[in-house]
Amino acid sequence: MIALKTEAELRVVAENAQLLAEILVEVALHVEPDVETAELDRFAEERIRAAGARPAFKGYHGYPASLCVSVNEEIVHGIPSSRRIKAGDIVSLDLGLARGGYVADAALTVGAGEITPEAERLLSVTRGALQDAIRAAKLGARVSDLSHAIGRHVSRHGLYVVREFVGHGIGRELHEDPQIPNFGEGGQGAVLREGMVLCPEPMVKGDDLPVHIKDDGWTAVTASGSLAAHYEEMIAVTPDGPAVLTGGIWEAFCRRRT
Ligand code: MF3
Ligand code: CO
């Protein structure tokens, strides 16, 4: 069942999404060579709590931290640790918070210092896939139109989506219906209606192999060691078209980074 949010609920969801986007950009600005991934987690949690919110990932199915930090061939769900970021790494940051009974969730991948042209391209193709998904989130379209838009964009650029993890609806819960796979034919699944809030989240890599989960039980890595990228925004379906509640996190990051 897909929960439709009222106007009053959407106001809370949008405020939370905006707060999350601000914090996530600040975390991303801290991604630099020699920074420990656990420092990023501590910073994210402090900012969340200072805003009167709580970290939505901490304790979720036993996840031990507030932030997911996934470096290079790590795709998602990397657990913050004493690992230090190196120049040339790509770092995926995924963060969630809850406040006033509603959850917000978003992600982006950034480079530490100079990254290779191949890595730049991976990031930009993944962002393009998310943009295509957002454009597809029109009233009356269907859930799998977002999936199709993501998969088509990625395959056209010679890269591969992660099939094991999906985007999702969000609201009172972190993961609500519908599931939004990163591939598939269009025209399937629920019709998009006013008041739906969705988190499309393309995860893209250089190989077409099943992902591997590390011994920590969380960290998903590419089987070949190829780099992976991940972007996620929260969008609301409205009569005026998709509203990006998180406001374009990559663009906000670029404005602040200068
Ligand atoms: N952004 C992730 C998602 O949408 C959430 C991280 S899972 C957690 O699935 F367990 F770490 F919380
Ligand atoms: Co998500």
C-alpha cells in the first residue's frame, strides 16, 4: 500500500528533506584525504541531533552508525571506521534522519581531491540516471517508468546498475512502498498519484556481476572491484510535476565547494 501524504504531512517531509540535504552537503564538504570515515559519521550525527532530529539509520535492522560511507568499489552500506580517505577515492555518503514522525533519506558520491576521468564519468552517468528518474515521476506515470529511465540511461552509457537494491517510498517509515528497482520495462506497477513521496536511488558500477556483501554483513561491494556510485533524492509527485524535496544535493554541494 502506498501512503499518500496530505499537504500538512508534505510540509513536515519537505522541511526534513531540506534539513537532511543541508547536513549531507556539509558532510560531503568534509570529504578530504586523511579524514577518517568515522569522523564523517560523528559530524553527521551531531548535526542531526543539534537540529532536534534523530539518525534514521542507527539501529535500523541493527545498522551501527548514522551515516553510510562507501569508498571506491564499495557500493552502499559501508560502515564508518578508522579507515582514512585517500586522494583519488570516490566516497558515497548515505544519510537518514527522522523528526516529527517523518523520515528523510538521501545520498551522493563525491571525489576526494582529483579523481580519474573514468570516475568522473561514473559519477556523472549516475547523476544523469537520477535526473531521468526524477523527470519520469509525473502524475499518471507508473513506478517502473522511473526504473526504466534509470536502466536506460546507465546502459546507454555502457555502465551497469545494481539490481540487488532498490529505491523506495518514504514517510513515517524509511522504506515504504513502492519499491523502485534500477532497471526494467516501463509502464508497470502503481500509477503515480499526488502525495506520493519517492526516493529513487541509482547505484551504478562497471561490471554486470552480482554484488558481494562483506563479512561485516553490511558493506556491498562490486564483485570485480570496479568503482561504484550512488545518488538519491526525495521527490514528491505533484500536479505541477516532480518536486525535488532535497533540492538537488549535488548542485548544492558544487555551489558550496566552489
Ligand atoms: N539509504 C539507504 C536506503 O535507502 C538506507 C541505508 S540502510 C541502513 O536503503 F540500514 F543503513 F539504514
Ligand atoms: Co533510500
